[in-house]
Amino acid sequence: MKLLLVAFAGLMALSACGVDGVPLKPRYSAQTTVGYNSSTGPFNKTTLGVQFGG
């Protein structure tokens, strides 16, 4: 179990330092919809998104 944790920590450290390529900035998006439904009344819907990589 300890070996697995050490191996996982090593892989995380390598990926954090950019050895697997140039670090890419994440892209964030948000969308909000406000509307009115004749049977249920007013509503709003918010969608948040995060995209990592290409």
C-alpha cells in the first residue's frame, strides 16, 4: 500500500512540473437561462463548465 502511495505521489509530482508537456490553462464557461413556464412559473438554469487540455 505504501509503495502504491509513493508511486502515485511521484506521478502527480511529475505531471505538476510539466514533464509530460507544456502546462495548459483551463477554460471556464458559464451560461445562465432565465425564463417563464406557463404551468410552473418563472425559472432559472445555470450551467458551469471547466475544460482542461485541447
